[in-house]
Amino acid sequence: MPNKSNTKKGQSTLAKRKALFPWLVPLASLRLTLTLLSLSMVLIFIATLEQVEIGIRGAQAKYFESLFGIWHYPIQFWGGEYLNSIPIPIPGGWLLGGLLIMNLTAAYITRFQWTMKKFGIQLIHLGIIMLLVGQLVTQAIQEESRMQINKGESSNYIERFHGVELALIDVTDPKQETVVSIPQELLEEGGLISSEDLPFRVSVKSFGSNCDFDVVSSKDKRVGVSKEVDQGVGFSANLSIKPKSEDYSSEAMNFGYLVFELTDATGSLGTWLTLSHPAGNHWWKESPKLAELAFQPIRHKGKLWGLTLRSKREYLPYSIELLGIENEFYQGTETPFNFESDVMINMDGNEGRRALVYMNTPLRHEGKTFYQYQMNKAADYTVFQVIRNPSWLVPYIACIIVSIGLLWQFGFHLVRFLRKNSLQKA
Amino acid sequence: MIHSSMIPAKAQLVCGTILILVSLSSCSDEPVVKKSVIAPEYTGPVVAWVLPENWGENPALAGPMAGSFHVMTKEGPKGRIGVMPFRESVSSLEVANMFAREIGYGLLDEENLVPLLEKKMIGAREFEWIRLEEQRQTQAQKTVLLALYRKDSQTWLFPFIGEKTLIDEELENFSRFLEYTVLRAGSKPIKALSSPVSSSPPPAQLPPGPPPPDWTIPSHWTPGQASSMRLASHKISDEEGNELDFSVTTFPGDVGGLLANVNRWLGQIGLEPTDEEGLKQYVSPIKIDGMAAQLVEASSSDKTFYAAILMRNNSSWFFKLTGEKTLALKEKENFSEFLDSVCFHKP
């Protein structure tokens, strides 16, 4: 039971902490907390408005995964014709989240009394800090990918939902393939890209995350950057492309494009065009004219290389084999109530682990979580959504801490109230 | 030593805030070129080579060629070297007959082939080596050197065609090329017959080979440029300078099938490739020497081709007339008469 001496002790340690960290005192302001919370509400409101125009992913990237975003007052709102042209900076999720963490931490150090009476409140705030930090870490490092497996086959890689890479694959050795991948960020920077793992240099002529493409009847009818192409399927099929801006909507079909020249010590080897298919480059094989977009061959110094612009790929140290799939429907309807994939994880040293993946029951393996995402029973394949989130446990721990804090605080006051009541009755 | 109390509180606050925000916004990985070594995934055929310094690559590949090269000399490019994978059965005799007519041989049979064929080890590879010398008296004596490599169910043909002196000079380069060229079939097997001159001795008396087919060429068609691929080659022209090219070629197997061949020809006259459904508008059934064949007709704005395809004894025969549209229309009847005249001398 706290008494006056405890309170005094708490106040004196608080004074000591304030003296030790004087620069944290303004950061611990309650006004700052309220301002940040208010700005968070403004941010959510504006991002919700913007989501209509630029989609969930666009709004998330522009407003929540940034320090600030520039917003234009909607033209259809009152006075929009005058106000729309004014760029309004909006504090982003990382800025507000970061400041909230600092504000709470500063309050923890310079404002809260570290006494048993306030222990519950300290726990609640600690839980909230953990939630905020966990969310920031998740935003920064979480990766979402997909893995498609045909029944009876296995896969040892996952592909990102967003972002592409130029893969140059040496397939000459029958025992292994060497894959050299250039990520989208470097392709966006442009210029000359070289690597000690490549026998040639890649000079980026044009790169974009979306385009319209067409097979035209002659070379002269190709437009823009595609005119320069003199090698590969872009040349043989007379592919013409028109760059366009990326579509952020959930139904988006963004075809990334890359026009690049390869050079070696002897000079230019030619200019190629490659396109990425939003549903995976294996879909190019369905089109006889464009099948080579999945693998454009180049022979160089006795080796056969293949080129392809594809979804960013991550190879895994294990493979997952699809043994069987099952989907069940509500009786008399075509509404599914369960998708189920029976898989075997094949690891090094002939180790295996069998698992059943179905709705709300993901497979967790080596830091990755495989959720049942899509399934096609007719075509016999399954698609997993694969999440890598090292901080996935943090929200659970934070909620437990907040719950303990609330129980402590309410319990403490209840006990005090009951004791006071019994004393009064006595 | 600097103590924290020596730095003003506001400066500490600003620096601390900036540091935390910067560290938060730079959590993601730095983009770099990555290398991964993985188990083989590519299922297509692998053919790769290192060319001798004095060889050049021909950009346009004809028919089933996987690669085509020439020798660079002071007088310009000379000779023709190729890499040809076979997806269907092919014997040494069939291969030899593909080239023999060009340099004056009649149709070879097993007996004729024996003295022309030898086995040769180059590096770790064993080749069937067929050397055909020009049979006619010409200024530049031509030689056809055929190297056949069989591995499991795959067959690869390397033809080297050129003047005798050129082939003799380039023999070392050709051997090195054969030794180091990477050859690997894809998941679709390339099938071939076992060698007719393998470990088992030939039968005591081989049945005589079939005589070559006959046909009647219209009198106004003039002989055109011959090549190893062409059993007949003629030109047709009119007073306005319009020209047509006529050829008869044969290859083992189906050379990719009807659709692939039609699409290749459509591309040659500037038309879009078609699919199985669209094929019907170009193809109609005909008979050649009483055997079922297909006639393919297509026209673009200025060009036309007529082609007849016949599959006989696991070989494809192509009879093709192509060129200027109006002249082709005039010659269509002559082409039909030519097809009617083809005779394979069936037993």
C-alpha cells in the first residue's frame, strides 16, 4: 500500500530524472501528445479521401510510409477551384509515429512517477509504445510476397507483389544456374550498371512500372523508346510500347518495361526490350508471339544467358511441394468456406515437414508465414501469400502488457476502495 | 571529454529527434545487384559456342538452324557453317542426301555412304564425319563436310559447306568449334535413329534406295541459285521486272509443324502470325502423287506465296513459289501443273 513517504520518494526520483534529461521535458508535453493525435486523425481523414483516387497502396505509400505527403484540396469540394492548386504538406505516418514514440518515452522518463500506485499506468504506456514501435518496424521491414505451386510440383522461391528486377540467368551449366538480378531501384536510377558477376554491362535506356504494349506490323510503326530495339523478342515481334503511370488500384495490371543496351569490351551487343507480367512471367508462355519474354536468350562467349524482367524474386533455402489441394463450398452454393493445401517442406539433408495450410491457419517456417491466398482446383495450383515480419509477436506482447496494466490499475483502485469502505463501516 | 551537460538542452533535443527520424526512415535494405546459384529451372535446349577469331555469325537463321556462321577472309565472308538440332529421327544417309545433290551426287544409298563416312573422336565427343566432294567439273571445287553428333536421344548436325581449300584451312578451327560448343537438349527430347554404321555390321545386301522424285518444270522458269537445302531452285520474271522464287526443299521430321512453317512464311511477306484457328484460312488439302498434302496460300499488299507441304517417310517436302503478287497470280496455274507432275516412283 503506498503511503506519503512512497509518493515523496517517487517525486524526488522524478525531479532527479528531469534534472538528468532536461531536454526531454518539452518532448513529454501533454499538448504535444494531443497535437500529434489530432494530426493523426487529419492524416487518416486525408489518406482516406486520397485512397479513392490513388488506391490503398498509393495512399499507404504517400501518407503512411513517409515523413510527409503533399495534399491538394479536392477540386470538387467547396472552393476547390481556388484551393486545389495550393500544395499542402501533411505530416506522414513515420513522422507522427516517430514523434509519438518519443513523446511517450519522454513522458515515461520525465513525467511519470515510478511508484506502485502508478505502475498500471506505466505498463499501459509501455504497451502503447511497444505497439507504435512494432508498427514502425513492421512498416520498415515487412515484406509481402506470393508463392504459386502446381500440384505435384515444388517451388523454392517467392515473388514480391510489387517491384520488379532484371534477371540475367546463365543456364549453360547443366548442374546449376547462376542468376544475377538487378533490382528496380537501380533500374529507376538508370545509367550504366556493371557487376563482377556479369560478363557485360547493362545500360538502361528507359524503365517504367507500367505501359501499354502492342505488336505492330512493321519496325517503322514502333513508337518511342521501342524504336531503338534491335535484338530479342521486342525486335522479332515488333513490340511497340507506350509508357503510362502506375495504377495503384487493387485490380491494377501493371506491365513494367525496360529498354536496355548490353555492352562488353568489343562494344555494343544490341538493344533489348523486356516486359514484366503482373501475374508472373510464366503467363507470357500462353502467347506464342511473346513467349520469349519469359526468357530471351543471349549467347555470349560460349555461354547461354536468359534475360527477363520479372517480379522481384527471393530464393529460399528449402522448397515446398504441393501434395494436394481441397476446396469446400457451402452446401448448394458456390461460396467457398475453406481452401486447403497439403504441402511438404523439403529441407537440406532430406529433412521433410508436412503441413496443412488453410484459411486462418498459416504455415510458419524459418521466419516466414504462408497464408492460403488463392487456389485454382481446375488448373491444380495454389497460391500462398508469404509474409516476413520479424516483429509479428510484438503486438501480442504489447496487448498483454496493456491488459496487465489495466488490471493492475483497476484492481489497485478496487482494493483501495474496498479497504476504505470496510474501515468506514468499522 | 565532452559531457552531455556541456551541450545545450535544445541542441540535444533537435539532434536526438533528427537521429531517431533518420534511423527510422532508413531501415530498408540498400539496393544492390545480387547473385544467386540455384538448381536448374530452364527446360529449353542449350546451344552455346565460342567462335574462332576469323569466324562471323550470320544474323538470319534459315529453317531449323540454331546457329549459322561464315569464315571472314580478305575477299569477304566465305563458307557456311551451321548448328542444326533434330527433334525427329534422322539417319546419316538422310542427312547426306540433304546435301549430296547440291554437289552433283545422285541419291545415295547405304552402300554409297560407307566409303564417305568415318567416325572421328574430337575431344571427348565422337562424331560421324561425312565428306562430300564436288562431283561436277567447276572452277571452285566445293566440299560439304557434315559432322553428326549423337548423345542419348539427341542428334546435332554441323554442316560446313565451302570451297575445298577453305575447308582444309579451317579444319582445325572447325574441330575446336565442335569440341567446345555446349549442346544440351531441352525437356522435349530430340530423337534420332541410331547410326547406320554403328557397332553392328551392315547387312550383307542392302536394298537399293528409292530413286529421286521427278517433276516437270515449266519451260519459262529459269534455274536459280542452288544451295545445300534446295533440291530445285528457279526464278520467274516478267518484263516489268517483277520476280518470283521457286524452291523444292526437304528436311527430316516435321520441321516444327505446320503452324510454325506457315507463320514463318507469313512473316516473310509481312503478315501477322496466325494461330491454329486462323490457319484454316490459309491451308487447303491437295494430293501430290496420290498422297495427302497441304496447300498454303497467302497474300499481303504486294507479295504472295503458294506452298505445298508433303510428309513422306518421316520427311517434310516443301514446294514453294513466292514473290510479287500479280506475277504470282499469273503463275499459279503453272505451279499447280508442276505439283501434278511430281512423281516419287513409289514401289
